[in-house]
Amino acid sequence: MERSKYLKKIKRIVVKIGSSSITLAEGGLDLANMKKFTSEIFQLVKEEIEVIIVTSGAIAAGLQYLGIKIRPKDMASLQSAAAVGQVELMRTYSDLLAKNSLKIGQILLTQEDTTKRKQYLNIKNTIENLLKLRVIPLINENDSVAVEEIKFGDNDRLAALVASLTEADLLVLLTDIEGLYDKNPLMHKDAKLISFVGKITPEVEELAGGIGSPFGLGGMVSKIKAARICSFSGISMVIACSKTKDVLKKIVSFEPVGTFFAPRTGKKVKSIKRWIAFGVQTKGSIYLDRGAEEAVESQGKSVLPVGIVEVEGSFNKGDTLKVYSIDKRLIAKGISNFSDEDINNIKGKKEKQILEEFGSDMCCEVIHRDSLVVFEEHEEEG
């Protein structure tokens, strides 16, 4: 019953399936599990639930197609495998879903695609239009072109960002284990599944271990980070085993399958603030004194020059910054109205002094409240 408190009716769901669930231990695609998965997706669609799929598996599929037995370590070989494997992956999904008269639309993303507001909104519009056409958006990281600087890092984070972007009701992460345990189930036979997580605390984070397949990147750590994004965005999340019979049907029926992560309740976070919090990369940092910290965290104030004690990084007006307390605790993120050079010139100064030295153009907020996202304790980005 705990789950139904947070999910009255599910209209839109993002389902992420990991490499460990659709690839074989020896490499290549697990057609039996993909068939099970796509059959369950069809059942959701029949229930008039909009489905967005985030899938892994391109590199594994490519390695099999190319006859490569051991996963390469160099970027060029991995990208080549992804380019070949993505075709195989999409063809397999298309063939399996077509048996139930379902169509797919491929969307390949890198983190760079989410950092510009216009592109971010274009992604949202494309997904919305595909859903209107009754086409299932099938999303993967663009591994054939992504380099370290523009990678999401794993598809758990990508799936959480897609769920936030599309304002889904629920994110389901399907993997090769049942959910979050009180200890590593691969090492402890008495490990117990945690069915419900109301809030992601440091204790919950400590339970996350590096469990996963050699063909995948995500472990439980990345799934907890995804849960943090969902919680902040007001979205419920479930981690469950892909091999559980009728797993998706059970989840949308509020059965206690896997681990459920409750969303943060209260005032809904605006779309632009969700983008600032998780969709855009930061270029620098500023540190606030105690008075400014209190004003930002508890009084709903903007960041003013007088409260800034330190500036880090090289950035321009319009870039996104991390905002720290004096004791180096991340308290917010926001879009700067000034460059690092300008902030260094006006930091710690009151409005009258800035007016005398630089004129009225330098007297506005460093970060306006409307462009500032304040995090509650333990929910900041991972």
C-alpha cells in the first residue's frame, strides 16, 4: 500500500533495461529475455500507458556481430562496436515489437545534447510527438560518438534525466538483481531485499555496491544517483529484476516487487530548475559566507555579491555554477549573471560600494532566485 500513496494512476513510464538483462554472459543479445521484455511493454501499451524505453546493449551486440570475444579497452574499438551494434539492437527491438504492431523511434543522445536549453527542449518535443503518433521512443547513449567529456556515464542517469525531462510518473530500472539489499547479496546469503526507500540518506547510499555485469557500466551506485534525480523531480522509481515473471505488470499494479524509491513531496520543481539541477554541466563554483548561505537556503533569496567569499573556475555570463557553503557543502546550482572575473571584482562588496566603483550594471544579483536550484540535504547531484 505504501507505493499506491505516491502513484495514483500511471499514465507515462520510462523503462530502462540494462546490459546485464539483454546480453548473454558470453556476449551478444539475449533474445529470450528481449522477447519477454518487449511482450511486457506491449501489455503496458494495451493498458493505455505511454512507454519510453531507455536501452543498453549496443556495444555487446556489436562485439558479437564483429566476432570479438573480449571487450576492447580502447575508445575507437568500443565506438566501432557501438556503431555496428546499435543497428543490430534497433533491428531486434523493431522486429520483436512489430509482432504486436508496435513501432519504435530511435533517439541517440550524449550529455552535450542536454546542456543547451534549446536542444534539451527539442529532445522533449521529439519524444512527445513520437508518443502522440503512438510510436515508442527507444533511447540510448550515442556511444559511437560520445567521448568521456560528453558521456552520461551510464544509462541509469540517462533514464532518470529522460524521466525528469518528460515528466513521467514512474521510472523502472530493470537489472539482473531484485533490487537494493541491506548487504551485498553476491557475498552474503542472509542479505534481505529492501522493499521501500522513503528518502535517500547516507545510510542508503552506503548500501550501494558495485554489482553488475562485465558488459555494463552501471552498478547499484548509479541507480541510487538516478533515484536522487527522480526524487528531486517528484518521480517514483523502482529497481527490479528483469527476469521476474510479469515484472512490469506487477510494478504498475503496485505489487511489492523490487525496491521502490518514493519521490520528494511538496511543491513541484519547475522544468527549468530540473534542467539546471541535472541537465547542464557546471563551469565553476562560488562559496558563500554564513549569512548568504542562510539567505539562500532558508529565506528564498538570490545570491548577492556581498555574500560571496571565493570564486573557482573560469566561466562566462550564462554559465551554470555550483554554490557551496563556507565549509564546502554543495547547497545550490544556478545560472550566473557575471563572468568569474566580474564576480572576483565585486565579491564581498555592498551595493553602494559597487555603484561607486563599477556603476549600476554590476549591481544586480550574481544568481537570480528564478535561475537558482537549492538542494535539500543529501539530494544534490551525484
